[in-house]
Amino acid sequence: DFPPPGALDVILGDLDRPWSAGPYSRRAYELVRAREADLVAALAFYDELAERVRWRDEPWVITHGEPTAGNVMWTAGGPVLIDWETVIIGPAGRDLWMLNPPHPDEDPGRTLYRLAWELTGIGIHANELRRPHEETGNAQSSWRMVQEFGRLDTFHALTSRDSNGAAG
């Protein structure tokens, strides 16, 4: 099954008043509030993609979840994929999306996981800034991530498709 991405539902449910728990709270609130409609549309598109991918006639495989260079260890026998904490049985797109940039004709499984990664990042980092925090390196990093996600360029490309997945 495809769980909802990160803490995004929590932060979207807490936009009735500005956040004030730390030095980045207000700025994070304003950015999320300004992009609320985009985030809601991205979540709806995520749900649509999850349904499409769930019912495709395609075998599911063992997927790593984060097949990045940071999770490859080079041994005498060649590269070995390490850090299997996020392993699940799922569509191959779960691992393949990280290997290619998005494009209009992308497989829906790849788009699903690309979108899940982005939405989860927004939810986790904005939630950190919504809660009590101090001026630390972690808070600064979360703020940079929220700003980066706040541009939502990827979302516009991904969510501007029709129900068949074609660019619109």
C-alpha cells in the first residue's frame, strides 16, 4: 500500500494561525500557507497515481528505497548496495525514479515515488520548524529544504498532467 507522504497532512491541518514556536516558524508557515493549494493538488495527484500504480498488471519486486551513491559500498567484488532499512516489495519505479530526471512521458510509478519523496521532505522539514526549535544547524538546514521545496517546480511539471498521465 502507499502511505501518505510524511507529516504533510499534519502541517496542512495546522494553518489556521501562524506558527511561532521558533526562529524559523513564521517564515515556514508563510511559505507553506502561500503554497497550500499546490500542496493539496500534489497530494491529490499522489493519491491518483497510487491508485493507478496499485492496479497495474506489473510484478512487484524487492526495492531498496534510496539507491543513491551514499548507499553504495565498493568492495573487491564490485559495488554493493547497503543500508536496507527502507526495503519493501513494490513497483520497480520506487528505485528507478532517482536515476533519471523527470520528463513528460515518465512511468507513473517513477512519478509516484518522485512526488512522494518531495512531499515527504516538505512535511518533515516544515513540521520540524512548526514545533519548538532553536537557531541551530539542523533548523537552518530544515529552513533551506523548505525554501527549496517551496519553489515546487517539480510539482508543477508532475501535476500538470491529465488523468492518463499525459502532459497538459
